[in-house]
Amino acid sequence: SGQFFLLSGPCAIEGEEMALRIAEKLVNITDKLRIPYVFKGSFKKANRSRIDSFSGIGDEKALKILQKVSQEFQVPTVTDIHVPEDAALAAEYVDVLQIPAFLVRQTDLVVAAAKTGKTVNLKKGQFMSPESMSHAVKKVTDSGNQQVVLTERGTMFGYQDLVVDYRGIPTMQNYAPVVLDVTHSLQQPNQASGVTGGRPALISTMAKAGIAVGVDGLFMETHYDPANAKSDGANMLQLDLMEDLLTQLVRLREVVQNT
Amino acid sequence: SGQFFLLSGPCAIEGEEMALRIAEKLVNITDKLRIPYVFKGSFKKANRSRIDSFSGIGDEKALKILQKVSQEFQVPTVTDIHVPEDAALAAEYVDVLQIPAFLVRQTDLVVAAAKTGKTVNLKKGQFMSPESMSHAVKKVTDSGNQQVVLTERGTMFGYQDLVVDYRGIPTMQNYAPVVLDVTHSLQQPNQASGVTGGRPALISTMAKAGIAVGVDGLFMETHYDPANAKSDGANMLQLDLMEDLLTQLVRLREVVQNT
Amino acid sequence: SGQFFLLSGPCAIEGEEMALRIAEKLVNITDKLRIPYVFKGSFKKANRSRIDSFSGIGDEKALKILQKVSQEFQVPTVTDIHVPEDAALAAEYVDVLQIPAFLVRQTDLVVAAAKTGKTVNLKKGQFMSPESMSHAVKKVTDSGNQQVVLTERGTMFGYQDLVVDYRGIPTMQNYAPVVLDVTHSLQQPNQASGVTGGRPALISTMAKAGIAVGVDGLFMETHYDPANAKSDGANMLQLDLMEDLLTQLVRLREVVQNT
Amino acid sequence: SGQFFLLSGPCAIEGEEMALRIAEKLVNITDKLRIPYVFKGSFKKANRSRIDSFSGIGDEKALKILQKVSQEFQVPTVTDIHVPEDAALAAEYVDVLQIPAFLVRQTDLVVAAAKTGKTVNLKKGQFMSPESMSHAVKKVTDSGNQQVVLTERGTMFGYQDLVVDYRGIPTMQNYAPVVLDVTHSLQQPNQASGVTGGRPALISTMAKAGIAVGVDGLFMETHYDPANAKSDGANMLQLDLMEDLLTQLVRLREVVQNT
């Protein structure tokens, strides 16, 4: 139908109740708006700035919650993996394996994900050019898997800021469908506190620009209580604001598709 | 009416015939689409990379052509100034004085422009943050002139590239209406040849993102024969493509305004 | 003799007494260390972030103080110019005309400086590549003046930081002798306050790296009381620390020259 | 004695003969110059741009060659690891475990390296600030290992270039001894070919600046035939040039230490 798809959910799976609660709300909204929806949740957080940051509730426990979300709401799910062994394990529970931006140059990891036959979502490294993602895509397709998606999540701009270069979206669409990760694109890394900052007020700005340039999908982390989320609270979208924003974006998409 | 306005024309005034020919076409299109229109043309080019680049046909001669365009088509005009004395001279012929991005930190120039009482268009320096433009705006308003507009034209990204940070547009709208200069934002400066490069295929991408985030105006240089334009040919929009693009943008604007 | 030369003095000429006091101290130190020395002082500050920043004591008054310093201590002097008319005026009083980094793309200004026959010091724009400075040098030499020097003063790195790319120094030495402006390279522009910040503790680090890679000269602003200097206080070197630093640099230079 | 130490060797262990040949030469030079020396070689290459790039001769085979170098020449060795299981394996054969720049945010990997009790060399991510490396160091020390070293290897500057910010060296010395990786700092990533470029002519420039600002160690990849090296040939130092360069650096170090 030409509609954009949505990858959304909390940053990390903190527990079953919170996952189901967020999924239910998102399923209701996306059903109503006819947006193809994939539930997102990390089963572990392996690349935190600080050793004392939250890193997960247990791998299998979190993966089973992802599976439960999928069964209960009949939606596909996506999670990120960090070492090659994660690939086969996660593939038992989820539909899309995501390669974190910091790890997208790790050939073994990308190939392990590709070999599961699941869709692979490659996040563009904050240190990579849009053009250089063609090599990452090739690692997936050369492994015999044509199901590959790319995600833009900003590029380093000095030490403490990320910028989204919208020129890169049509460039990367030459290689695979492109998702814009709106919430991580607004991060401000390397803050003195060791906790990544963010600018959530700009979520709507970034998302609208993405739809206008024709992204295939959007990625937005959300929580009913961002201030108390166990990771990335600084740049999530408040769950209550999701429906209004998506409604606007669907209308924008309609015009973009028809011009 | 909520419509965006357009600043458009050739880079430099190369002669009367070319200026009138471009203006006529743009006036026809913008009348049809009800886009408030300002004709743009530089009366001299003072900041070329190379000493042998084209620098103009003579200041007064070019300014008189701008005036003729204004009278013939009943449209306001804009030109850029480079030294304080230019301000009073140009103000006799045009309606908007534009401060080039490289010069926006020159207090004497900004104040001279402000004191003419004409609208001042301050281009954000490629080396400035959106927030720092508040100081430039204050130099105009402290000079007793409230007619000030800001223009985004990209920020240095490494040595040979510019990136448009769309987060800066709502930031700068806190200080003044904001124009997106689509064509210069696509420049690739500091090329080995001494001639600035560009990526004109991305003009539509950049413009759509701008409309989506709510810019107040667009700036696009155009020429009926970009390959033979005497400056900035590498990133102008072919004049024949203008109507289609503006038609799409008007439709996009309508949705953005109503959501 | 292979010694590096030094351009040093206060940022702005605030008055005769302060200029003579700083010059006397610097002349004594550089005589002792046999460092060729040029007294530096701005006769006006035309590119301040804020309209209420100090902009000078009067052009001719400041230029006459520069001349007095030159006569009293038998040293050449350097000052920066901002519009083409400044060139001939300043050339009556000083030996080196400096083009500010923001203005180095202004052809009329560079050519006006070149035509005075004085040595021209072109500061690399914060938005320019080392290679692109070859075009700026050519504007001077094509005007019949072979006395040209280049100064590195850092390149934009994100919105609020500058970085010195030492690779650029040998690159620019292909075009002209290269000076490293240590103190401005440590600026942190676009701070929220509208007052440029700095990191003076790193002055010695930057200067040593410059000598090690073989710069021809150093530029360092200094003041006996940086905290009360009327501009750029945040990144000047305390005058009392100058002798120790230069002594170390002279010893370093000696080894660099002999290896 | 205040001498800097050297980590040097080929990029990848391509075979026993080449490893021994390079080690012998480097041991001879560093013995003569009294430079503490660590032989470097990667036992696998896991983060190549392209899937068809060389990735190694077999993990254990390469590790055994590292061990043989160590035994034959009585020098410590360093290799890089890519997944947590690599840590215990490599620790059986080498003395220093190096965390690649792309992977320095992977907590599990850093902790696994720390727990072996071996010295951990953390390379600063191309996407990290010097200050943010304090968190990476803390992950090692909180794991009960105080043997940690940091390595600067450049920071992303636009899409296709890296810049070394020498200000970061004293900053990082607040956390641990700092090594400058001269050869990787000269890489130019994300080239269209999928093969990282480089500027080997600048190796001496970068190294001298590092010594001048007081680095604790240098890292330089070398090969007797860089053009035929199986990885990173574009920016290695020709082995025949090593002795002259180190001789100059030792003399420079002497002055830096005594001023």
C-alpha cells in the first residue's frame, strides 16, 4: 500500500508486564492507522558507556518475553545482537535481527545474522558514510540472505553530537529499504556524566523530514514513563504522544507518495 | 495564508536579458501556485575560491537590472552585500539585503544593512551553530530594524562537505523566520579544482525535508542553462524543473500546515 | 638561522601604556632567545559574536600605537584588516597585514592587502582545507606580491569546537611559510553565552606539537592580565609564562632542525 | 628511564616467516635505541570493510606464531580480540590484549579482557571523546585489573577522514598511559573502493607531534613490503625507514623529557 512501517517499543525488555503494556498500546495505534508494525526490544544491552549501567534481565528470559509479545499480538519482533552466538539464539524467538551501529563492521556478526535466514537490520555506524553501507549489505546477500534493511541513526558531528544527513537516505535506498531511527538520531553522546543525552522535543521534526524524503520505515523507542526507563530515557518518545505523531506522519506519507 | 515564500533566481546577474528571462518564468510559476516570490541575483561575487573566477558585470549595472526586474514584474528583489558601503548603495535598488554566510560575523556589515531599514537576510555561517545566530539577529534588532530573516545553508562536515542539520530550523525559528537555502546546502566546498562541487540530484530531497519541518521560506538558485552559468552551476536547479518541484512542495506544505 | 619566528601581543590595542608594557616584555624575551619577533595588535575588532563586545579605541589612535611600538623597540608589527579600505590605511603604520580567518575568501580584501606591497598573513578559514589555501596564496602572488605567510588556527569540529589538523602544516608549506596560531586554535566557538571559550592549559601542548612538525612561526596572544583583557581573554597566554614556554620551544626547535 | 615504548609489527600475521623477519628487524633496532618494544600482530581481522578482504590464516596458528616471536626474541606481544571468548584464548599466547576502536564500547569484551589479568590496551573509538575513555578504563579497573593503556587512533572528521586531536593526549593521560597509533591515525575510511586509504608520507609528522606532546608510547604498523601486505598496506611504514624515524624520535624525546 505504500505505507511506511514502524519498528517501535522500549529500549530494553525490563520485564513481561512492561513489554506487553507497551506492545498493546502500539498494536492498537498501528492497527487503527494501518501501519505495518514490528515490536522492538533489546534482550541485553552490551555497549553501555558505564559498567554500572543496566544491562538486562537475563537473555533467555527477555527473548521469551519478545516471543510472548509476538504470539499474543500477532506481530513480528526485532532485537539486537552483539556477538555471533547471539544470532542463532535470538533467531529462535524473533523475526528480525538487528546489528548495532557500533558493530556493523564486524563481519562475523553480520554473517552469523545473515545465515539464520531472518531479516537483518543493519544500523549505519556513526562513523560510516551512506555509501559504505553497500559493503555491509553485500556481506548479508553474499551469505545467501536477501532480507536486509538499513537504518540511519545519525553520524558523529564533533565529539558530543550526532547529525542526520538526509542526503544519505536516497543513497542507501540504492542498496536496501531504509529506516530512520528517529530517537537514537537525537542522542548526544560522550556527555561528561557517562549517560548519553538527547533532545526528545525534536522527535516530530526528525520524523517528518524522514517521511518527506521517502524513508521506508521509522524506528522510535518509546516508554510510558521515559524518565524511569532503564536505558536511553533521555531520548525516547512518551508513549502517550505516539498516536498523534503517527497520525500526522500517515497524512504526510500519503501526500509524499502521491506527488 | 501559511504558504512558504520563495527566494529564487540566478546566482549572479550576468546581464539584463538573462535576468528578465529567468524572472518571467519564475513569476509565472509562483503566481500560478500562489507562492510569495522574491527575485534573487548577486550584483557582484566577492568571495570566489579563485581569483580568475567571474566576479560580476559592474555593480551599478547589475543593481539597475535588479531594479528593472522589480518594476517589470512587480516583485521584491534580494541581493547580497560584502562591505558596509554596499548597504546604502544596494538599498536604493533592492528590497532585501542578504549577508553572506562567510560574513555574518562582521558586525559593521550587519549593522550597515540593518540601518538601511530594508529587510536583512542573515545566512548562517557554515561555522556557526543555530543557537549562535541569535547574536546576529540581535545586532539587527539593536540597530532598530525588526525585519530580519535567517537562512540555513549547511554546516561544515569535514573539509569537503556540508550537512544540513534540520534540528537547527526550529531552533532558529525562535529568533526569526527561517529560509532553507536548498541549492547552496548541497555544495561540496574545498574541491581540489578550486571550483565548488555539488549534488543537484538531491535538491528535491532537501526541499521536501525543509517543508516537512516547517521552514518559512525556500531559497533556490536556478538557471535555464546551469552548465553555462558563470558561477555555482554545479548545484543550481534547472529552470525547467522548477514548476514540478514547487507544485509538489505546495501540496506537502498544505498537509504540514493542517496537521 | 633556522629559528622559528614569533607573532605575539595582546588581542586588541586597548591603549598605549598596555601595548608598550607588553611589547617591552616580549622584546626582552625574544632578544634573549634570538627569536625573530613581530608585535601583534588589532586596531579594531569587527567580527565579535555580540554587538556589545568591545570593538576598539579608534582606528588611527590604535594604529599610531602600533607605530610607536615599532619605533620604540625596532620590531616589525602586524595587524588585521577587515575591509579593502583598511589595507592602505594600516599599511602606513604596520609591516604585516593579516587577513582574518572568516574573511580569507574575500577576494577584494586579499587583493587590497597584496597591493600595498606589505607582507600578507592569510589565516586559514575554520571552514577551509589546507589544500584550498593554495587559491588564497595565488590571489596574493597574482597581485604581484610574493610576501605571503599562512596561519593555521584550527578547523570547525562540530558546532562548538576547533581542532588543529597537524597534517595540514606540511601541506600548506608547499604554498608559503606556515605559522601556527596556538591561542586561537584553542578557542571553543559558539558558546551559549556569546563569548568564545578556550582551554589555555593546552597552549604548551599545541605549541610543542607545532614546533615538532616544523612550523615556520608561532602566533600567541598574551596579556599580563588575561582575565581583564577586553577580548579573547579565555584563551590568551599569561605574559609571565611566556619566557619559560619559549625557552622550551627553542630547545625543541634545535633538535627538530638537526634531525 | 623515561623512554617511550613502541608497539609495532605487521597488521596481520600472514605466516611464520614474515612475522619472524619483521620481529628480528624491529628487535635489533629497538635494542640499539633502548626503546622498550612489544611485537604486534593480529591473529584475525574481523572488521574488514568488504567480505572478500583477507581475514587471517587460522586463529591458533597465528597465535602460536605470536608466541614463537615472543620466545625467540624475548619480547612481549600484543594482539587484538573481537569477541569475549577470544580473551582467554589469546591470553594463553600474548601479553597485551588490545580492544579495537570500533569495539571499545562493548562491555562484555572489555571485561573479558580485563579478567585475564593481562594488560589491556583500549583504543579510543573514532566516535568517542578523550574524556569518555575514562568510562572504558573504569570497566577494566572495576574488574580488578589495573594494567590498562589507552591508544589514540584518530577521530571521525566528516565521512572520509580522521583527525588526531592532540589535546586529547594529556586529557587521556589523566586516566592511563597513552599510546599514539600513528599509522591508523592516517587512515582515510569509507573510500568508494571499500578499501581504506591512507597517507603514509605523514607518518613522521604525526609521530613527532606525539612525542612533543609527551605520549607514553607509539604504535606503528610496518611491513618490508607494504604494497603486498594483506591488510592496511595503504598506511603502513616501510620497514626500511623505521630505524631513521625512531632515531629522530628518541632524540626529540630526550629534549621533551628534559624541559
